[in-house]
Amino acid sequence: MVNEFEIKKQICDIGKRIYDRNMVAANDGNISVKLNDNEFLCTPTGVSKGFMTPEYICKVDREGKVIQANGNFRPSSEIKMHMRVYEKRPDVGAVVHAHPVYATSFAIAGIPLTQPIMPEAVIALGCVPIAEYGTPSTMEIPDNVEKYLPYFDAVLLESHGALTWSTDLLAAYMKMESVEFYAQLLYQSKMLGGPKEFDSATVEKLYEIRRKMGLAGKHPADLCQNKGAKNCHNCGGNCGCGTNPVTGSVSSDPELVTNITKKVMEQLGLLR
């Protein structure tokens, strides 16, 4: 069994990875790991994830109250969001929150990541809906994330960033990488005239591959929320996963997507 100090080192390593990969800026983002049902390690507030050392890492109970913290280090104010994931998903061992550029751009534009465009994303990641906006450090974010927890392993946070969770820290981090890679490919394919999506039969074949692999976590290979026998990737947004959290409408209008993408490009400095 890996000891607590080694887990703290792993948290610092993942923190440096998300910082080096431009998934966070300054002191953004937070990471947590479940030790047992009442003890969790988490990153401190006000500290760059790229420059942490093990003594920075805090320990909290399942209510987010401090068990151990060195010096002036205190748990991230977003620990409430992490605790809600652990509460509703007993299978989860780690949670990662970051602000990857492409994924966060989709979150800002109100476009969920639900288009089936590559086998790896369909099999391993599934759909990534958008949790409605909540004020940082309040209970609004965990309350808005909660309804997605039984059905997904990643969400975009409206106008905020992305949240991923899995059985262990490396797996949770890999999901964050996958979310960002998926978002970047979707964004760039839109620049080339729009992605070619898999049809329903192809999606179902990929789902069957996932079922045979017995991968951990939740996934639209199981039935999604509120929509009978269809899957997220080809339900046309009827499940609510593809609903724009700002307008309440489904983001499937090509002209709307083009206009939003143009605005995102302008904000990123890619259009002059």
C-alpha cells in the first residue's frame, strides 16, 4: 500500500503536470485524493500547482474540515465540490479540477462535448456535459454538479473550467488530459468545416467494446439520464446533456456554433 507521503508527492507531480500543460494559471485548480472514508488529501488555496512540495498538502475530513495543515496552508475553497463527488460516487478515489484552455472555452461558450468524433473519446471518456454556473467557494457548484455524478466521469463547469474524477489520481488526471484533447480536436475540426460524426451503429459498437473491456466509472454505454434507450452521443441533445446552460436550448445549430467558435477564436487571439 502506498503511504501518505508518497501520495502527497504524487499530488505535487500531477500539479506540476497540469501547470506545465497550461491547464491552470497562477494559483488556479485543485486536486484531492481519498485516503479512506473520512480522510482526504487536497491541495492548498493560494498556491501555484506547479511549485508545490509535499508539506503544502492538507488533510481534511469528509465534511472538508481541516485535520492537518502546515503553517499558513489551508485547503482549497473548492474542497466542497470534491467532497460532493466522493459522497455521491463511492467508487471515486481522486478528483482533479483545472482550467484547460480549449475545454474551458467550450464551457464559456456553452457548448458541451457530446459529439462522437473519435473512438478513444467515445470508449474511454463518453459525453462531457456542462454543469450550470455556480459562485466559486459556495455550495452552488457542488449542488449544480451533483445531478451529473451518477452518469458521467467528467463535466465542464459553466464559465469556470473542467472537473474529472476516477478510481485513482493518475486516472483522474488522464481524464482531464482526454477532455482537453477532445475539446481541442473538436474545436480545430470545426475550423475545417465541421467534424464528421460517427453514426448510431458505430457508436453502439464502440460502447460494446467498452462494456467488454469492463472499464471502471460511469459512461453513456449505460443508459443516460432521462432519455430511454438512446445514448448521449446521438440523442440530439434530448437527454439534456447537449443543452446550453445559459439559454436552455440545444447547441446543434451550425450557424450558432460557427458564430460562437468565431468569438472564442477572437478571445484566444487566433483571429485578427
